[in-house]
Amino acid sequence: MTFDTVIHGGTVVTADGLFKGDLGIRDGRIAAVCETLQGGARRIDAGGRLVMPGGIETHAHIAQESSSGVMSADDYLSGSISAAFGGNSSFIPFAAQHRGQSVDEVIATYDARGSRSVIDYSYHLIISDPTETVLREELPRAFARGITSFKVFMTYDLMNLGDGGMLDILSVARAHGAITMVHAENNDMVSWMNGRLAAKGLTAPRYHAISRPELAEEEAINRAIQLAKLVDAPLFIVHVSTAGGAEIVRREQWNGAKLYAETCPHYLALTRDDLDRPGMEGAKFMCSPPLRDAATQEALWKHIRMGTFVGVHSDHAPYRYDETGKFLNGADAPYPKIANGMPGIAARLPYLFSEGVVKGRITPEQFVALSATNTAKVFGCTTKGRIAPGWDADIAIWDPEETRTVRLADQHDNMDYTPFEGMALTGVPKLVMTRGQVIVEEDKLVAREGQGRFFGRAPADLRATSGYMAKEFDPRQNFGTELR
Ligand SMILES: [Zn+2]
């Protein structure tokens, strides 16, 4: 057997276990996994290192306009390079439909943007305007192209769909096997809090955290789940930031809902005290849902360990600390006029490895599940996220012992700050490849622009999820059969 590349002498980590072994790569795919392999046009020595599936980042805002028209600082070139330096070999950013836009045109726009990526990419659609044409024609067309996840918002005046709009999307998604992702915060609770704070003149960044209460997330998570259960549609709750929200997710998973959720490193690493930094610096730490507190961090770690979350994803939403980003509406804008979001696509996996694996909160196998394998199943990445013969050679080789301090100067995104500045993290991705082609090696970019490819996805893998049947839709009940 001949190989293009053999990775030898490393410890291979999969979601199921860990073993000493070699990988043989041919034509961009893993061709052999064996105790020892000879040959290979190139041999990569992985002695003392971990050989893992490359991360799949499934929550990132890249070359995306917000509903208020602010463009994220990273395009598909800088965003994908930053992702690769952080151990990712593919990603699934959002393609956002704003009100009045055609989904077909949105996808064409993102196809042009995505063509610069150095790693493989796909999109989740964001739907803010579910017209009849969108529901009956454009979503099915997107689905046929392999865009099998649709995100909706329960908050933001220009994005939120209302419960009826959510049911429309959920039932269309279910009919096609797509999964609906939801940003769950109660819009009226947030608007009401904004009104109270504005009336008292409380507009500094720190009030952003107060304006979006934990209860607003918990209420909306619960409501989203009940809406999804009514039509038995699979649901993915993005960026869970509260202990109460995670507990609701866990309980409903136990009850059979086809329910998945993620949390993000910033909810584990930072707290709302970071919004109290002097001057306007708190703006760097503004995101929605907002940062919480230390007790929440501990609760979220427990849920990561127990499997409530299928993944920990970055929610990379890069808005610079200047007039192009955070301060588009002026240097001392009130918090509701400051762009929401922070960068983190490069820090996600080093943070999860260091605080998770190195500190003994999760196993290396769980790290692989949380960074790639689970997500690949939920979002239908049928050739990525595993180390096994026939799968894409999307690999990250890590030095598990090297410690580095996060510094802005070492970042590869287009940002002028990192919220993880100064944190010492142990575990460094030293080599990342996508389909057998090396993208990053020993801190150097070796890929060329546009090397990544779009990948279509399959429906979510819902095997062994029992689902939920509302009595009103249940043919075994003596009512409601008309709806089936
Ligand atoms: Zn997001």
C-alpha cells in the first residue's frame, strides 16, 4: 500500500478511546489506521504528541453583516486562518438572511465570500424573514444543496420571528430532515429591562449584562423546546449561558426531545465583572447572552462533563474595539448601540484542552467528542470529525504539554484585542491538515487562499432519539388525527 503521508509514533485520540498508532493518508482521506505503517511520500513524526480529528467550529460569524449592518471584522480568509491556528480543520459559519432578502441570493453571496477559505466550510442559514417563498421553495432548495441547519432568533427586534414564525420554520425543517438552531432570549424581557435602565440613565457597558437576565434565557429555552416538541422537530440551542437553561435542556433530553445544545468558552473563562473594566473597555466583553458569574461557570462545566452539551463552540463574532466595530455609533455610545460579540475561534480548542483535559474536568476522548465528533453527527458532516479509514484526513496534531500565554500579537484574525489576553493555556495544535493538505505547521501558515472547499451536509443523525409526540398529533389518541 502506498501513502501520500504517514503520521507515525503519536497517540491517536478518538471519541471512543486512545491508542498508539500510525495513520496512512492517500488522496485526502485516511487510508489506514495501524500499529505501525511503513512508507509514505511524507512521514510526519508525531512522537510525544496527540493525533486527533481536526476541530469543526460550528458557531462563527464570518464575513457576516449584523441586522444593524455592521460587518464582522473577519472574512473567510482571516477567519479560516485563525480557525486553523486554533486546531480546526473545517468550520460552519452562518449565512444570514436579513428581512427582505432572498435566501437564494444570500447563499450566492456567501459562496463568493467562502471561496477564500483555507479550510473546508459549510453554512448554517439564518432566517429572519420566513415568507411563503422562503418556506416552500428556498429552504428546500438550500436543503438540497446540503445546507441542513437553519438558525432563528427569539430576540433582537429585526431578527426575532415570534412563536408562530418559529413553528413554521421548525415544521419545514422537520419535513426536510434539517435541524433548527435557536438563539433563545425573551425579547420583551430584554426590551423592558432596557427601558428601565434607560429611564435611570444607566447606559455603560456593565448594564448590558443586567439588561439580559438569566431568566430571559431560561424562559426562552423552555419555550423553544416546547415549540419544537409540538412538531417533534430536532432543535439545537446555541450558546447556553445559564445553569437554569442547561438544567432545562438536560431534563427535556431525558424526556426524549430531539434536543442538542452547546456552550462557549467565554461563559467558562470570563464573568460579568469583566464588563466593569474602566472606561469603555467593558465593551470588549459584550456578547449576547451576556457573561454570567463563577457559580454559573462551575455548573456549565458539570453539564459539559455529563454530556448535556454536544459541543463547546466559539461564537466568534469579531467586532473591533474601534469605530468600525464596537463604536460604530460613537466612542461613548450607550450599551444598546454597541456591537455585540467577541472573537474566540483560535482560543476555543486550546482553552477547552487546557481547562478541560489538563485540569482533569474532561477526558481527551471527551475533548474529541466536544470539538468534532458529536458536532459532525448533529450537523450531518458525514466525512469529517473521525479518525477511521475512508474519512477525510482532517487532522490536528497537538503538543499536550507546551504552555503558551494568549497575546494579541500572536493572533491571526483581524481583531485589535482578544478577550483571553494573558491566559496561560497548556496544549498547542502544532499541525493542522484538511483533506490531507497541511494548512498550519509549527506556527506557520502553509496553505494558500481558497484551498478550502464547500461541503454539503446530510440530515442530523437522530438515531436513538425517541422524540416526542404531542397528544394532539398522536393517532393512538381519539382526537387530532385530522392533522396527520
Ligand atoms: Zn453567534
